[in-house]
Amino acid sequence: KIQLTKNVRCSEVMENVIERGLIELTGELPENRS
């Protein structure tokens, strides 16, 4: 369970990093893309 929790945390962090990267690239929030 500890490993799984770490994986979930890692995924959430990666998603946040990707979203920040998209914001920097597009200059707007990902929510505005849809």
C-alpha cells in the first residue's frame, strides 16, 4: 500500500508539472483549452 501511495503521489506531481509546462508553453491555463 505504501508503494501504491507513492506511485499515486508521483503521478499527481507529474500531472502538476505537465500542467505548469503547458501553461508556460501556451501562456494560459489548461482549462481554457477545452
